[in-house]
Amino acid sequence: MTVIALTGGTGFVGSHVIDQALTAGLDLRALTRRPQPERAGVTWIAGALDDPAGLAKLVKGADAVLHVAGVINAPDRAGFAAGNIEGTRAMIAAAQQAGIRRVVQVSSLAAREPGLSDYGWSKAEADKVLMASDLDWTIVRPPAIFGPRDNEMLELFKLAKKHVIPLPPVGGRLSVIAVEELVRLLIALPASNALTRQIVEPDDGRPDGWDHRDLARAIGVVTNSKVFPFPLPRIVLNAVAAADGLFRGKGAKLTPDRVRYFCHKDWVSHAAPPPEVWMPQTDTRDALAATASWYRANGLLR
């Protein structure tokens, strides 16, 4: 049985990794900052990416590392660097000291354009750190991820109920992926030599991705709302980001960093894994509907 050392297991993607990995019969060692409920098949290891002793315990006896942990919100570049770059460096050092060669890292499509955001820069630098190692790495750069337990895309579902979704300027396109689809790829790779020393960009299989307006309308359908997509000029988005920062501070969802990211016109995945390794199986509209149902069942959406 393959034993996987998992970082980020308490987060959105990581929690789905645990669910699917256990169903697949994999054995997990998962890093956590806080005590977690006992779960058959999961050994929780107290620690963090800035805790060498905790990382050493995490990788002990593991066959591969699945590095999901990452910082998606930070007040400044230093915060992103600490969580994403230095965290990756520490994870690599622990894996090498334990004699582990196979490492699968979850990056982001934002790493393709590191000049647009501090987040994208930090993920690109983290990828470089791993690529410079002698490990048998695979880097997975997903586009926008959605699904049950996600708090980022929840904002769009809530806006859909108000019938108007503010969007980036007209002309941009993006890819998306349901979390369960992404996780199928992530749990298949640690026990495989497939895609070794490659970067891949999985998505939902929609050719040329989505126009922002079409995705907004699709969210409207699953929330039983007539949605009016409302593309905004970049100058207006910057003003909204400033206001969000003023009122929500560090909890702001729309930051200047994200405005630069959103206004980029090409967030379409261009390097899908080969179909013999992985391909999407669920229609995005069905996955959006399942996500909306989960939000409702958990009191997050009317």
C-alpha cells in the first residue's frame, strides 16, 4: 500500500484528497496545526511547514509527498513568500532527508504569469525550487477550483442570488475545474511515474475555456437566479478593491493583487494531462449544481 505524506489536508482541496484517497485504499500521513478528529486510514501529524521536526515526522515511513498546502491570501509579498516559497523549500528538504523521491506539488495557473500578482509570483518561485531539485516531481497547475467546502467561489454564488455578478472587462476567458476532478488526478500521481518532471494544467475539458459572462450565467442557472453579467473597467475594479480593503481589511476578497490577476485575458489551461493518465469525467454544469446544493444544505446559500 502506498503511504502518502500530505500537506494542506485540512484545507479545501486537501480535505477532498483525504476523502478520495481513503476510498481508494491509500494510507495517509497528514500535517495539521490543530488537533483533528480520528479517522481510519489517516495519521495526523502535529506540525507546520515552518516546523522542521513536524515535517520530519510527517515524511517518516512515507513513499511519496503530495504537497497541497499553500497561501492564497496574504497582506503582502512577504506573506506569500513565507507560505509558498519557503514552505516548499522546507517540504523538499524533509523529503530528501527521508529518502523520498516522488513529490507531487499543487501549484496554480497564476504561476504562468508571475508578474501579475504576488500570489502568482510566489507559486512560480515555489515551482522553480522544486524543479531545481533532483526529485521525481510533478507540478499540477489547476485553474479556478470550485466545489463543496470552497469559500472563494462561494462569493459568486451569493452574488448570483442578487442577480448581478461584477466581472472583469470583456474579452477574458478562463478555465475551471471541479475539486473532485482535480483530486482524482492528485491521488493517482504519487503512486505513479506518470508525468514525472512535467508541469500539467488540468481543467474541465471545455475547449478554449469559459467566457466570464457564460460562467456567470451558468452559476445563475444552478442558483435559480436570472443573472446579469456586468463587466467592469479595470479602474472601477481597482476602486472596488480599495473599498473592500477599507471595510474588510485583511479579510478582503478583492485585492489590488487579484484585480491584476482577474483582468488578464487568458486564464485558459493549455497543458492538459494526456488522456491515458487523466481526463475530466463530470460536466461542469452538473458540478456547479452539486456545489450549490452543498452550499444550501450547509446554510451558506439561500
